[in-house]
Amino acid sequence: MAAGRFVEMKKRGEKFVVLTAYDAPTARLEAEAGVDIVMIGDSVGTNVLGYASEREVTLDDMAHHIAAVRRGAPGVYLIGDLPFATYESEAQALASAARLAQAGADCVKFEGARPDIVRALKREGYEVCCHIGLESQHQEGKRRQGKTAEAAAKLLADALALDAAGADFLVLELIPRELAAKITERLRAPTIGIGAGADCDAQVLVVHDLAALGTRDFKHNRRYVELGAALRAAVASYARDVREGRFPAEENGFSMEAAELAALEK
Ligand code: KIV
Ligand code: NA
């Protein structure tokens, strides 16, 4: 599936919807709910794998989860993250992209202003999503980016260079809405915002944040359902029922035929 249809949507002013998923059942229900693009982010590390940082995520981790998402959502456009330090050189980026594409990614995403890497990937036929603003792989501490005129001008210049290199999408993470609007207006590539205001061409959220499954809470997020609380309560009910003999019930099991039981007891 080609990224071109999202450029067409941008031209028509039609917003599209991106959401992360890391496993087959979540990907399936996102597809059923009409999500346009499923993103397998390196956010899998902190949200699913119990890592302390995105930096611990490996190419094997990404391939494993991309393959699961592909099985759950065979027809959906998938963007997969190249993890930390897997795209240092053009050759390394190409080898890493090949891994993710083989696992089922339609497009590979990486962080930072590296138009050289974009050009190398495009030359080999990969669809490419860039990611600037907050780069979790490369930045620690301060989360909000591009607040000063100087920092904003740098991000705008980076965005233009990545666009000129042929990027198919650009994720803008935690930058001021005015800057995101300006970048969106100037680029051919659709912008996918997270904490970057409503003027981006698309929005992305981490599904664990949207569903309140994680331990963290963010200003840029909206909790659409308290799935963590619901799951905890369900598990507590199950535990109580087991301990008090209320689960399993009659209807959860099955019996032997009377004759078989009699034969057994002979
Ligand atoms: O890893 C991720 O989920 C991401 C999105 C938040 C853009 O990079
Ligand atoms: Na990421």
C-alpha cells in the first residue's frame, strides 16, 4: 500500500488517524474501528516490554511486534520504528529497514534530521516517516521542543530538508502548535502530530495512553477509557471468586455420561 493516498488526503484537507499497536488483537480492533495507520513505535519498550527507556528496544523486538500487528491487521498501512542506533549509516539503515519490511512494515520511521538517510531509503524503494521535535531516542530531560525562535527555526529548516529529501510523513512530537501549523503548511509530506496541536494533517497517540493502561499521564493525551482500572477490577473479582468457590460455576465445566462415571467407579 502506498503512502501517496495520504498525500492526497492532505491536499483535500482530510485528517487521518494514526494509533500505536504492538499486538495482533489490538491491531485488529483498531482496524475495525477505522484507524488509517497503525504505528508500531519503539514505545513498545516502555509500554509493553517493561524497559526503562526506548533505547533498550532492539530490531528483533520491533520485527517481533510488527509481525504480530501485521497478522492482526493484514490490510492496514503500518509504520514501524527503527530503534535506537540502527540507522547510524546509510548501509545500516537499509539493513534495518529490510528487517522491518520483511516483518510487515509498509513504512519505516526514524528520529532526527538525517536527509541523507531518507534519500538512501527512498532510493531503495522504502517509504519513510521522519520524526522530529521530541526525540526519545536522542534526548533526555526536557520534553517540550521548539519553544524559542531559534529552536523553532531549526525544526522548520529540518522539516523542509526532510521533505525535500522525499520523506513520506513527518511526525512532530511536543512542539508548539504554531510551529506545527507552519511546518504542516510548508510541507508536501503529511504531518502526524503528537502534542503538536490540531493543525497537523494527522494525529497519533500511544494506545496505552489513550486507554489509560499505563502508569503515566500526559497533558498531550486524552484518556478515552479507563482500561487499566477496569482490568484491575476484573482481575480482583476473578481472584475473589476463585478463593470463595464462585468460579468456575456449573456452566463453565462439563460432566461425564452417567454410564461412563459408573464404569469408572466400578
Ligand atoms: O514510539 C512511538 O509510539 C512514537 C509515536 C509516539 C510517534 O514514536
Ligand atoms: Na518512537
